[in-house]
Amino acid sequence: MSARIKATGLTLDVPIFLQREREPEHEGKGWAGIFRGAAFDPPRRRLTRLLDDLNFDVQEGDRLAILGRNGAGKSTLLRVLNRVYQPTSGSLQVEGSCQALLNMSLGFNGEATVRENIFLRGVAMGLRSSFLADQVEPILDFSGLRAKVGHRLRTLSAGQKMRLGFAISTSIQHDIMLMDEWVGAGDSDFMAKAKERMQNRVGGSKIVVLASHSMGLLRDICNKGIVLEGGRLVYAGDVMGSLKFYQGLMARVRAAGDAQDEGVEDSGAGAPFGAFEEIRAEGPGRFLVRGWMVDNHGVAHEGLVLEVDGGRYPAHGFERVMRPDVMRHFGLSSDACGFLARVDIPGLSSLAEMPAGLRLLGGVDTESADAELRIAPAVRAAVGRG
């Protein structure tokens, strides 16, 4: 069976209910005032448009990235594609079986047992009970919840519930996979299993639609992209062009200073990521570090801390380095994301004395730097050998 998603003029309006604000002098005091307001001044119903005239076509073999600020409509669009919401106008054509990793608790009942919830969740996903009967044991094995099979769901931890939901949701391969961020849950052992299964499911799907703020993840998985802004489709093309457009959009928003005013996204930084590519000694207690760092919104920051044996040593003398290779790789709007910086570590005179477990942490500033940058093999080879 072929797979395809085609949206033509897709529009979604939903009702919201607004309470009229009353002047402070007319505001009643205590519970009596609240009840009087609820009785004599009920909320007014108003339609708001979440998606506005979207047009796109996803063919078999495509991996589509959905980009946009918080509140732009990414999750809403995924739910429309999964038939949670029906479009108000326009048309949506979805060919092929669809698997949505959006809400891991869909169909769960806290008073039912783990075994019963496998059937409840599975039926909510549209799976047959005969199929689920054969999947109970594999699901319990994958989630590591065999010992909890007769326990009520409400007695499980949040992590155990997430593992159960993930195991059920990924128990079958579908033609189309819809994801809101990359799914991961549990301890390191389960995360390794989950990552392998996710990669297999993505590879086996005819179409993948992924909404995420992680530029690296989108670049690695997707070949096409769309950018949403205020429920409208403002760009569609290949994934690199989409990433670059999104970074330019965010740069314009920051320059205008309206991110907070619109109430859709904090203008602060996203999660930083990058690489720690070189370290060398410049003298007793002084070391130079080189690499690149950017956050998920395409912003390059200058907060660097070298962590050695639990001690934090802030970088200084920060120099910006142009990295067009990184810009091209991640579809950034600027290549000013590389750095050279110096770190003073009293008591160390050479790389030979540097512990192998060092980490370089990045952030907006040195006080908040807590995101670990990937360490290049050259750094690992240099440390401890001088």
C-alpha cells in the first residue's frame, strides 16, 4: 500500500471561552464574589484560528521536519494529521496506516492493571485485541515491567508508565510515523533499547513527520521541511533551506524584541550544543580551548566552563571564530558560532596532568553553563599525554 499526506487549504478553528475582566472596584471579595461573577458574568465563546490555509504534499520516502516557535501550530498540525482534530475547512488526504508518538498516556486507566492497560492503550491506537494478545509478553519484556503485570497502573512511577506507553506505541510498524520531539524515557539501558527501536521504526516507515527544536536531529533524519508561524505555512522546501529560513526568522524576532510580547516563546536561549575540538597548554596553569557552540534557536553564546575533577573553571578572553562548515551543516543563518577561549587552572602545567574525565560546558554565560559539548577524539587523545 502506498503512503501519502496531502493538505489543501487546511484550516482549523477551535472555540475558546474568555471571561470579561472586571474593574478592581467591581471585583467581589472572597468566594462569594467569585461565585457571583461566575453566575452573572459567564465566559464568552470565541473562535480562534490555530491553522490557516496550509498546503503541502508529503510523498512516500519523505521525512518531513516541522519547524516553528512555541505556539506556531506544530503539535496542533500533528494532531490534525492523526485525526484527533478534524479540519474546519480545506481537505486532508492521508493514505497508509499511521502511528503517532504524541501522547504516551492515551487510553490509560490508573485503576486498571498493567496487562489491562496494554489492551486499553492498544485499542485506543486502533489495534485489534487478537493482535494485542500476542504482543503482551514482548511489551512486558521490552518495558521491563513483567513483575508489575498485575499491579494497578497508578502504583507505577512516571518513568515506568512512559516505558509502558512507548513499548505499546512502537509494538507495530506503520506506514506513517508522526512524532512530537524524539521520544526517550527511562534509565540508560532502556534508552539504548528505545533509541534502537526508534531508529528501526523510522527506517521502516514510508513517511516520517517530526516536529522538534533540535536542528541536528532534524538535519540527520529529514529531507524536507516546513516552517509555521502563527498557524500559517511561511516556508516549504528541503530541510537545509527550512532550517536556514527558521534561523533567519528567529533572528528577526530577536532583533524586533517581540518574542515575549507575542506570548508564544521565551526569547531566552534554547538548549546549547556543540563540539570541543582542541585543547592545548599555553603556559603553567593556562590552557586554550577551541570548538563551536550554538543553541537550538541558532544563537551562538559565550558562556564556557571547563570542568576538571568536579571543579568549574570559567573561560575568558573569548574570541569568535567564523565556521561556515557548521553553518552549512546545520542550516544556520550565521557562521559566527566558533570560538577560541582561555581557561586558567591553577596547579596544572601541562596536558599530561589533565584528568581524562574533563568536560567543557556551554551556556548563555559561565554561571548558567551546564550543557556538555561533544568531545572530539583529538581532545581525548591529547589529554593525559601532553
